[in-house]
Amino acid sequence: MSEEKEFIAPEISTQNGEVIWEAPSNIALVKYWGKYGTQLPCNPSISFTLSACKTTTKVLYSPRTKMDSPYSFDFLFEGKPAPSFHPKIASFLTKITPFCPYVKTHHFSIQSQNSFPHSSGIASSAASMAALALCLLSIERQARPTIDSASFFKKASFLARLGSGSAARSVEGPVVSWGASSTIAGTSLLFGTRMRENLHPVFHDYQDTILIIDKGQKQVSSTLGHQLMEKHPYADVRFKQAEDHFGQLYTVMHSGDLDAFVPLVEKEALTLHALMMASDPYFILMQPNTLAVIQKVWAFRAETKIPLCFTLDAGANVHLLFPKSDAQKVKAFIQEELIHYCQNNHYIEDQVGNGPKKL
């Protein structure tokens, strides 16, 4: 794509140094499911940036003395060597080298940790790749201080996307879209776009409580799930539906119409899992307790008229979304009715956040 040319940096020279960023996870409201090319989405998506669920990454960097490999790095996760992460990091560095040639000329010692348990079922790739992209781009910015803030976060989103598609939405907050759409000016397949104006106040501190139904590794990876959309019998209908939902939800984000927000978000979650069940091969990631929680949420909403709704990622765990003004009643409901559906009674309280932070 010709648009990628703006992200190509010149060779830079630096001394030894370190940089630290924390970046949040995000929860998609309109789901991205299906991709093509180099991490390009088949439909636009939109997400809440979270606040408490985040990855903190430190990168120590130094010029390389030997150029006997395309890149050089070591990696610690939670203070311990984690070789299982190396292939993903190596793939990421390879993809970004054309845009960040200093990757070839520096050694990186990468140290990463999550604010949430790695096995808790929160998708950590978005947060981790966003944090790493921000660190690497900060190294570039130290040598090129004329990079303005807008350009910095735009390129950070572009780079993060190459590591994990949804990471494109973790570079800013509180609401970020990704994918080209006529609904929002400036949207792109290549990077996320923050909703900068007129976000309704109810969404500024919207709550997200994540019920950990199953901490186990998924039977089918998200990467494979995306690939199965290539020949999915309902792919074209789905991509049109997502485009329609995207436009409707963007309007809701301005109006604060929760009566419209709730069914849109839940329909998106259920559509995602319906696509999995109709794939070839087909698979089911929801667990019996996932369905039990959904039924409980519907009954609670019908009885109380509180606009509590759920969404799901590509897994069994349930995100409960609700206005902060209803937090006390919803938390009581979780304690009384839902906690026993969680593995080891485990759930995480979070809310919409404003994006990454340099430490």
C-alpha cells in the first residue's frame, strides 16, 4: 500500500538507553473477525480501551556490534525467561523492520508483565504488542524529536497492528475504531482511529467486569478462527452486518442511547460465536457457564431495567458492561448470582480508560 510509505523511518543512531510503557487491553464492541494481506481487517471494528488490564513493557536498547542476524533480542516475562514468546516477537520485529530500520542495528532486552494473570483469559496480545510498539517508537522519537504526538500514536498503532490486529486499538482511548469506513473520517485499514469528539459522558467511565469462566487455553486459536473466515459461507453477509453495526454504534457513542447500545453489543458477541459454530471445521468456545451467565444477565435486565449487557471475545469468559451509576446494584448481582459460575470465583473489575502511559 502506498499509504505505508509515510511510516518508513530513516536509519538512526542511539546510545544505550531504556524506555517503559504501559498499554491497556481493549474489548471490541463491533468484532473484527476475518483478515487478509498483512493483518488487514475484513470489516471495521470499534472497542473500549480498558484501564486496569494492561501490560507494562521495558525495553533496554544498545547498538549492536555484530550484524550476524536480522535482529537481536532477549525477553523476560514476569521476570523469567519465556522462550515460547520468542517466535511472536521475532515475527513482529521482522514485519516492522522496513518501517523501523533501527531494529536491525540495535539489541533489545525486553521485559514484560501484566496487571492480570496471563492465564485469566484476557486477551493480552493487544496490550503487549501495543506496549512493545510504543517502546520501539519512543526509541525512534529520541533520535527524531520532531515527531509530533498525532504522528507518533498513528505510527505506534500501525506497528502494533503488525504484531496483533486488535493491538491497533490499544494505542489510544477511550473508544477506538479500526478499519476503513465511510462513517468516520480518517479511518484506515492500517491503524486505529480514536473517537476524539462528542463521546457521550456515560461512556467516559463505562464499567467492564470480566467473569473468568475458564482459564484454560482455547481449543482453537484466534489466528485459525480468522483464517476460517476466508471460505466461510456467511462471510459476505457478516462483513456487511459489521459495517452496518459499526455505523449504528458510532451514532450511539454520541447519543448515549443505551437502549440501542445493549442489543447491538450483544448481537455482535453472539454473531462472533455463531460464525465459529458455522465454520469448517466448526468449533465452540463458549462453556455451559457462559450460557448460564447470559441467561442470568437477561433475566436481571428484564427485572431491574438496568442496562447491563454482555460481550464475549473469542473464548468462554464474559465481559459485563454497564454504566458506573449502576455499579453498586450490578456488583451485588455478581456476588449473589454470578460468582459461582466463575472458575475459582475469579472475576476482574475494570472500566473504560484513556489509553497507554509512558513511565
